[in-house]
Amino acid sequence: MKKFTVYILSFILLMGLISGSVLAQTEDPIVLGEGDWPGFRAKNSIVEFILENIGYEVERTTARDPILHQGLKQGDIDIHIGSWMPQNTDMRKKYKGQVNYVTQNMTEGVYIMAVPQYVWEAGVKSHADLDKYADKFDKKLYVGPAGWASSKKMNKAIDEDIYGLGDWTAINSSQSAMMAQLEKSIEDKEWICFVGWKPHWMNTQYNIKYLKDPKRIWESPYSWVDTLTRPGFAKDYPQVYRFLQQFRVDVEDNSQWINEIGFKERDEMEVAEEWVRNNILKVRRWLSLVETPEGESAYQTLLEKLDMN
């Protein structure tokens, strides 16, 4: 009887340890850092939808880039999938060794000055062409919010009279205000030079062209986005970490999500579910060999949740 009791107590202890290890992964929500721009929110919506449907609790917290990186360092934020590079190079240098790099989740991004297609066809195909048509542009460059890399680059061009832009003015405004100005200019067939980037819904709604930069004041127009985690996340959530390593997004897909969420203002999770259902083979690659907190196939669990078996 005594021996039997020992077996029972050992069994209870073992089950407690097992359940405790599961709870260690699931009792606290996984915190996604989020910037206040639609491309970031769109990707987070996809990640949140998938993780919650394979058994994890997820929450999001919105902040500016410096706060997001600080949050990763301190362990308040688990995942940051919006580290836009090379624009965030200085931030990454500052936190080198204090946040964990996972992978590039999107390549083929672009970030540089742009014009409507009708302006490009009229002869403005490079930053070097701008001053030839200064009067048509009213010598204005729409560079987004103060502090953006675009504002710094173009103010430098003005200060140093690069491309003959010394007497031009850089117009700072919110992203939404700049988009409103772009829409008005295109509707009226007016000339405008503005900072453009993709992924973004502007690429699906308007015919725009990105300018060449022969003097390389932008270093490179090409951008990519990295996934970062807090130190120790891979050990605490190895299955989620595997998913993050495999989570890579086409720029066209991201622009599509941004168009639905940022332009059409549709519900984020509704867009996420719709896209996942219509692109389940892409999701399957992201979930290859990934398990749920209970040790089941994450992909099969997702199919069951979506009633797609």
C-alpha cells in the first residue's frame, strides 16, 4: 500500500511538472510590439490570428520605434516584426546584443522620393530632374513627419544644395495629411514630389513612380523588414520562434493587406482570416514542423479551427 501511495504521489508530481511547463508557455500573453502604420498592423494581425488559432494568447502594444526596442530589451515586448531597414540602422546599433535578430520577414521594399506617373512621363525620372521643373512643383518636397529618414535626407539635400534643391522647401506633415495631399494632387493632375514606399496601399490605389538617385543621398532605395524578439524568447517559446523564423511575406501580399486595412479600413482580424483561408499553402510553409503548446501539429490544428480539413 505504501509503495502504491508513492507511485500515486510521483504520478501527481510528474503531471504537475508537465502541466506547469505548458502553463509556463501559455499563462502570459505573447506581446507583439506594434507601430502605428498599416503595414505593421497588417502583419501583426496575420501573426496574431495564426498564433491564437494554434493555442497561444496574444496581445499587442503600440509605440514608436525607440520604445519598441527598449521594450524588447527590458522584456516587456516579446516580438517586433516591423524593424524597417536600413532606416532603423542607428536604433539597431544602439541595442546591439540587447535584442535578438530572427530573420528578414520581408524583402523588396522601397523607400525614396516618388512622383505620379504623369509627372514621370513628362520627364521627372530622377532627383536630378526635379529642379528643371521647380515651378511646377512650387519648389516643395513632401517628406512626411519630422524625424523620418525621408525628412532628414531631403533636408540635407536642401542644406547642401544637392541636385540644385537649395531653394526648395521640405514640407513636414503626418502620414495621413501627406496622403490626402497626394490624392488631391493626382485628382487635379498637379505636380507633386513626395516620399513613397512599398509595401503601402498607395501602390495599389495610384500610379506612382520612384525616382532614381544618382548622387546616392539615400544610399539605397531598397528596404527590408526584420523580425526581432526579446532575449530568451526562443528558449521560452521554441515553437513560436520556429514559426517566426519561417514567417516571410511577399511585398505584394503586404501591400494587399495594407490596402484592405489602411485604405478600405476593414476589420484587421477579418482581413487576416480571409487571407489565411485563401493562402493556406503559404501558411503551411510558415508552420512547417511547428507544434502547438500541447505538442500537436500547428498546421493541422489551424485547419481544424478553420474547419478546412
